[in-house]
Amino acid sequence: MFNVVGEVLPAVHIERILRDYYAGRLGDADLEERLLENVDERQFRAICQNALEGLASKTLNLEMLIERRARSQECRVVPETIARFIREAAEYVPLKLKTLDNMPHTFEPARTPVILQKYEREPNWKLPALAVKYPRCSTDRVTAETHNLEWVTPGHPLFEAIRRHTFEKAVETFGKGACFYSLQHEVPSRIDFYRARVVDGLGQVVHERLFAVEIRDNTGPCLRESNMLGDFMPAEAPEEIPGVTSVPEASAWLHKNALEAFLEETRKERLAEVQRIAEHVELSLTELLQRADEEIGKAMEDREKGIAGADGRMAQAENRHAELMARRERRRQELERQGALSLQAIERITSIIVLPHPEREAPDVRSMRPNSETEAIAMKVVMDYEKVKGRQVYDVHEKNLGYDITSLDINSGELRLIEVKGIGDVTGTILLSPNERRVAEDWRDCYWLYVVTSCNTTPTMQEPIKDPARFPWREVTKVAHYRLEVNAMTRPMMVREDKPPYGRQKP
């Protein structure tokens, strides 16, 4: 609808109003009043009605909409993540933040440092100017609206200035690279991080994505998820640099195995979007042209009748008609160029060396490494259980997202991000990596823990646990993990499901 409304209202006018709305400076009533100011309501309703009829004439794929909503929920940047970034990045500005414990993700910033104001003078800055001092802020939209606070999120000037400043400060460190220890790695490897952009024919960035390519001496390159860094432990560079550091970049491999698919995926989405927009732009402009034709016809009749002012109205209507014709042609050309996509600005941001943890074979550390056979048994039990429940299930454990399975109930739209833990015996200790713990804390509304015990004999699934971050996990500082006895999750406080069909055994 934005593209339809954009034919009636100036785009800059809409953008300014929406930014004021999301910044908390306008309420719902103010938003409607400002949007409809100086607008012919009858004309506006007719155009929107035509657009809605165009939408209604198409088959509504409800299942696709539910899947897209679930994907958006899974990929969203949650308030916890934004708050963590602002809190940690503010130290590098520096910007003092006073946190408020009685409201989630809320802080009161000191005066905006002068150093941040330089970013609003950059050519690609399209946001309002930074305030000299912001009032109390929150990264949670509900909290901000409830308490009339400044909502700081991606797209807010303060967030963008801090983000740009942090990236600028990090460039030198990125150039040096870094070294990490890993419990999962048995040989040294190098991971190169790339930023790829897809640009349209207007020079606008359509999509941007981070790619991580891992290179080892004896195997070919492979794609990794960038958030795997959360499971590594910072380390000092070794005296003897591993040979993998001198292996050439896998640029051609990356292009063939990842970037081409990235471009095609973006092109498919963009072409569908452009087609949808084009149809509704045609609807709206056709409606406007018809009304201009009617005005011309009325003016001609009045001129023949000798009514005063008919010539002036005739000229205005003809000019309006010519302007709309030119606008329609211009929009057609713009949309065509928006559908012409290409890969540009493929940039290697940094590289890191990953070394096997020096104590990975120690008894107390070895016990923390997952057993692949046990984990595979647990994964099968959980996936079978979810399928019996009629949910769409996807195995994502190799992506290192902080969970192993995504499960979607297509009827209710409920999304579950499931972390699976397998235990060989009747009971035992569950370990969460730092990345898993962080994701569990940030996605409390849809993160679940499924524990399967007795994997060595008769696999038995325990009752699924929603929001496992609420339990008292103990940090294992030696290798930066978190553990919890299975017994600690069998208390009445837990959120339980209906009894699954696989039986259950109390640990």
C-alpha cells in the first residue's frame, strides 16, 4: 500500500511522518491526521479501493504468509540484541548510559558526544539530525510506547551514529585479524568474512549479507555462520603461525557456491515485489488519469456553454493529465531499473585463525564436547515428535544458529526454535554454549529446550521446556559454557506440553 499511497502523497512527506511516528513524536491519531492533511479523501479512498480489489482478485496463499511471518520472527533483531549492542558499543564512543532496572532494555543517555555528529554530515546520511541530548530511551517498542519513551532501534539516528562509529573504530582491528580457540576444531583453520551487496539499476543497495568461508589445509572451503564466533574463546596468536594462513582466498569458490545463489534469491524476491508494485501503481495512476479525463470533459462542456473560467480549468486539467502520463512513464522506467540487479562491493572484512583448544583432551573438558552419535539419536527423536504434532520441521544444527531445529505449526503460526540435548544415561548435565545461551535469552518467546535421555538404551524424551534461560545455569569459565542438571528442570515451575507419544522417564 505504501507505493499506492506514494502516488497520492509525496514520498518525502510520508517518510518524514513515519519517522516521527516511530520516534514516538506522533501518536496514532496524529499519524492519521498528518497523512490525510491536504488530501482529497474521496479520491484517496477510490485509489486505495482499486488497489485492494487488485489484491483481492489474486489467490491468497495463507500458508506462504504464515511461513514468511515465521521466518521474519526467526530473523528479527530483538530488543535484547539491540540493547546489548548499544550498551557495549557506547563504551567506544564514549557515551554514558544510565540503565533503568525497573523497565526492560531502557536507558537514559548523557549528552550526545560531538564525535557522533560528524556522521550526520556524511552524504549517505538520510536520517534526521542527532539531538543534543536524548530523553529516556528503550529498545523495546512496547515499553517505549507504554511509557512515552524514545524508541531506539535500527533506523534511529542515535543507533545509526553509534553503529557507524563502532565500525569505523573496528576497521583497524579487522585489518589485523584475530585468533581463537575452539572445542570443535581438531586442526587449525582460517575463516574469512566477506560482505556482499546486491545493487539495483538505480544504484540502491537492495540486500546486504555477511558470508564466512572456512579454509583448512586438507579439505576444501566451506560456508559457516558468522555467529559461530560466539562459541570461540579469544586466544593469543601462536609463536608458530599455522600454514593455513597463507592459503589463497577462496573468492571464486565463494562466488560459485554462495554469491550466485544470493543474487538469484534476491532477484527472485525483487522481481516479484516490482511486479506487485507495478500492478498497483498502474491501478492508482489509471484512476488518477480517469479523473483528469473527467475534469477535461467537464471543462469542455462548460466552455461550449460559455461558462466563465472554463478555459482555465481546461488548461489545468490538461496539464494535470500530461503530468500524470509523464509520471506513469517515469515510474515504469524506475521499476524496470529496480528489477535490474547485480553483485557489487564484494569486500573481505577480516580473517581469523581458529586453533584447537589446548585442553580439549583433558577429562573435564572432553566431557563437554557433544557425542555425535548421542546427538543424532536425540535429533531423530525430537524431529519425529514434532512431525507427529503436525508441524513443519527443519534441521538447522549445522548452521550453528544457537538452536538445532525450527518447527512451525502452519495452523496456529507458532514458531519454535528448538535446542536439542541428548544424554546417554538416565540423567546427566546439560551444557549450553555461549551462543546457545545468548539466543535462549534473546528469543524467550519462541526458544525451547528438548532433552532426550537414555540415548544409549531406550531414548526417552523429557517434557519440552519453553524459555530455558529462566533456569539457574552455572557458567563454566574454563571453556565459557553453561551447565544445568536435568533434575533442575523437572520442577513444577516449568511450562509443560501434552504428553508426547514416546513415553517419559523421570530422571
